Amino acid sequence: MVRILSGMQPSGTLHIGNYLGALKQWVEAQSSDAFYCVVDLHALTLEIDPATLRSQTLDLIATYLAAGLDPEICTIFLQSEVPYHAQMNWLLECVATYGELSRMTQFKEKSTRKTGYRVGLLTYPVLMAGDILLYETAEVPVGDDQRQHLELTRVLAERFNNRYGPTFVVPVGVQPKVAARVMDLQEPTRKMSKSISSPMGSIFVTDSASEIDKKIKKAVTDTDNEVRYDWEKKPGISNLLEIYSSFSNETPQAVAERYTRYGDLKNDLSALVVESLAPIQKRYDELMADPVELRAVVTRGALKANEVAGEVYRRAAHAMGLI
């Protein structure tokens, strides 16, 4: 069975891009060899209030479970409850180079937004590499914006293996065929985001039916009123078609063939999204009413994660000469 590991930062309420591009895929791929974590250590690279971080961490655990991840099938845990992540990070920082990290696109973009950025913003791709390598991960579900980081993981694993002997599995990235990058409804050339999108640009997993309907009805399209899947000339409509196809498990082209008017597409898409998210929202509300059980789920998951990660860490530490 193929080992899978993936995780999300507790940096705010998930939107449908997070759900369609990642979480929905995780649910479909979950097994006894699947590990899904809340990467709360990564969130420390952000300016975030401690109470907010705790709240958002519980929110994300609840969303994982509400979407369909089953702790009886897969392993769900908090990154910070497995100390080997931080320890492996240091081993790999001593293998990575400054040049490799400073060339990361996300670092270059984020570091220009403010002076005095945290060092973790530069080094967190190494922590991410450790997350993956600790679990002998063969396949990593990855979006377009993380491809460069996965490639760094592969480079570090191969360099370590060549320098210290066979130690790590070198992972490959897997990506959903559609909706890997759900775009902003108001700016369809920009990825949907938790933080920088316009208020009407993102549909959040916990949005009400009226909020979802309003956002889809006001989604930017174009003026020729032809429903066609064409990212170059019709990014707004293509974005709506991808969202529809990802919820309905069809191809965007097949969806487009059923419509001649934008209004009809938006009406049906709104109904589909509302219907698809309703059971998730209901389960989410139930889970958030019992935070003690949410903590218990990840505590149990951390026991298995520590067992697996500890074995790999000790092998890597020994290979580098640590006693």
C-alpha cells in the first residue's frame, strides 16, 4: 500500500479551493497508511495571536473530520505533538543550502511584503521536507503552489542518501485532474485565498446557503455569454466549470455542454455547492460542540505518528553520526 502524508496550516477557515484541491482528495485516498496532520508549527511563521492559533487548530481538526476523514481508518495528528518533526528539520537544515531556500518563489514573494520577516519563512520548506520524509511517504498530494517545495524535498532526500547512505524514500507529487487551483471568483486569474482574496472572491466551507448563492451569482465572467471551457480566453467561466466538475465528478467540458447561458450555470452551481457542503457543515457544528473529543482524536493519532516518525528519525540521525 502506498504511504500518503499531507497537511494544512491552521491559518483560517478553509475555502472550497482547499476542500476540492486537497481535503476531498484525502478523504477518497484515506487508508491505514495515510497520515494527515495539522501543520501548526508552520503557522508560527505568521503573525498570529496564540489564542487564535489554538482556536483555528481545533477548527481545522473539526473540518478534517466533518469532510470525511475517519480516525479509525487514517492517522490524524498535530505536527507539534510529534517532536521528531522539529528534530528532523535540524538534520535537513544541515543538508540544505541558503541558495536553495532563498530561491523559493513563496519566500521571495512573502519576504518583499514586509521588512524583518521571520527566519522561519526562509526555512519552513525544510520543515516541510522533514514532514514528508519522516513517514517514508511515497506520494504527496500537492497543489501547484507547493510543487517547488516538493522538488526541494526530493533534492534533499537524494543528497542525504548519496552522502550518508540509503535512508529516505524519495517521494513523488500527485495532483487532482481538475480544481488543483480554484481561482478567486472576483479575480479569476488569482488563486482563491483565505487571506488576500476579496470578500466576495472566496467561498468558505462554513458559508451559509445565502452567502454561497450571492458569491456565485456575482462571480466575474465575460460579455459574450458563451459557456465554454477555455482558461486563456474565459478564465471566469472556466473557473466555475472546474468548481462544478469537481463537486459533480465530471469533466469541465461535459458540464459546459449542458449550458447555453451563464445564469443557468450559476444557478445550478450554487445549488450543487450548497447541497454538497450541507452535510459537512452539519457535522462540523456537532464536532465543534465537543472540543475534548477533538483533542482526543489527535492525541491518539500522535501516538502512531510518533512511532513511525521516531524510527525514521533515529535512522537518519545515526546515518549522520549522532549516537
